[in-house]
Amino acid sequence: MLNTSIRLSLKEKLDFPAALLSVALTVIWAVLSSLWRSEQYPKSLLLHVGYAVFRKATARLSIAQMQYIMPPSNKVYDIYSRKAKKIPDTVDLGDGAMGHWVGDRNAKHVLIWYHGGGFALPANLGYFDFFTRLIADSARNNKSLAVFALTYTLAPQATYPTQLRQAVSALRYILQETDNHPVDRVLLGGDSAGGNLVGGVLSHLAHPHPAIAPLPVTNLLAGAVMIAPWTFMGDYGEQTIDSRGDLITEAVGGPWSAAYLGSAPRDHYTDLSTAPPDWFTTFPVRKVLVTGGGSEILLPIIQDFVAKFREGFPDVELCVGHREGHVAPIYNLYIGDRTETEQGKRVKSWLQEMLQEEKM
């Protein structure tokens, strides 16, 4: 399914055959190189090839080319609903944003999820597989959970702070427009750029953004999950590790952050890693779980971020999955690897610790 609403330049159109050929050649090389892959590479052949293809595609194709060949998040939700034989339940949040219910919207707890992709790429089916797993695991533990997934406007079609405003709108809708979701039964979750939005929303609740309407809360959110959060948009310098075990490279950081920021300067909402410790002390949330992959290039940045976070907000846990890449709990499912990741296991068990049991 092509996203024909994306306009490509003549150069980008002419470049497509060469770009796709380079990706095809990467598949061949990845299969051949798998014969001597070491501990630095992903655990399975499928992930080894899948990560290599994703690295090449995101580094070789422009943002517009990637968006052209990938359906938007709301269409992916419709595809998921058809496959799962579910009736789509989408809410128009205004300002170009949409929220999609996964599971029973009357569940006792709601996890609002902000997807990743550098603010430039849409959600994929791996997200909805991941949400289904979280909901099923909660049900097995006699706990009621639904997911409310946000479709926000991708960059550069809109720039900061549009996406943060839309992320706040999702939380505002749950707290103010639904009847049975008090703040202490609502959780925030996000991965990569979505993890950035989790931090941005918590920052807005504690320190209202001047361009976004305040959202006062009278209690603490039940919890927040940040999978491989992208909290620093500057030059990483030497603070990255070998990208061969990951699905992204340093090449994407500059273009994706520039597309998101537009003409706006970086601040504590865009770069939570630059905030002082006292910025975190008034975050209205019980606990925060941060995860990262042991083989992902952002791991040093994530570790530094968590160390600073803990200085101002001690209830932060860091889980690092051995030999796992960027957003492995979701992107591994997208690639087709159904093996439970260490990060995914901890997200599930941590959620069960945060959720209240249903009364019999």
C-alpha cells in the first residue's frame, strides 16, 4: 500500500530503482555474511537480515521516499483491525491527530502509546501485535488493560511542537472525555521518538509548555514506559556503539531531528537529556520504566539520561536487553521474529506490577 499523499521530487522518483536495488543487494550480502556473524550481530538469521535491510533503507532512502512506501499509522490500524477481525474504534482528536482503541475501551486501565520512527516514520503492524500481547498478558493476570494508540502528524509535514501538542491531546481526551479512566489508572508509553513524547508530556504536566494548553492533574499517573527513548537530538560524538547489531545507524539522527525541529530551537521538551535534575522532581507519575537494547547505538545516551533522571526522580528503572536492538520488543515482531525479548518481558511484568487487579 503506497502513501500517494506524499509528493516526491523528480530526483526522488528517478532515484527509487537504484535505492531499491541497493536494499536488495543488502539482503544478499546479509545472508552471506550471516555465515560468520559474531556476538556483535543480532541473535537470529531473520533479525540479522531484517536489521541490515532496515539500516540500509533508512540510511539510503529520503524521509519522503520512506513515507511514500509505508502506509500511515491510521491505515496500519485499519489493516490490523481487519486481520484481527475487530471493528476499528478511532477517535478524531482534532489538530490532525487520531487515537485508536486496541482492546476494550471500558477496561479498568488505559495505556496511551506514542509510536516511534524518528517522528518521520509511521507505526507498523509490530506495534499492534505488541499491544495485543500486553492486553492478553494482563487478562491472564486478572487485570484489565486497553491501549489507546496515537496517530500524530509526521515530520516534516508538521514540526515541533505539533506532535507534542497532539500527544497531550490524547491524554486530555482520556482524562476529560471518557467517564471511567481516572488519572491513577492511566499509563503513558512510547518508543524512540514516542519515548521522547512520553518525556515531553510529563514535562508539560509539570512545566506547561508556553504553546500548549495546560493539563492539570490532581493525582499521579499509574506509570510511564519509555522503550529506547530518543532524548537527545544533538551530535552524539563518540557516545554510540557499533551499529552492526542494531537496526538504525548514526546517519538517520541528523535528517530526522532536522525534520522534526524545523525552525524551532531545541529545549528540554525536545531534548530531555539536557534538562537539569530538578526538572524531573515534579513529574506526576508513580514510576517510570526505561528499556534499551544492549546492541543499540543509543545505549550510552539512554544510560546517561536515566542517571540524570534518577537524580531528580528516583523511581526510574532501567532494563537492558542482551544483544537486542533498538525497540526490539516491537520491531522484532514487525520483522517476523516472535521470540520474547528481555525488554518485552520486563515491560509486561512491570505493567502487571502497576495495574490493579479486577474485583471478582
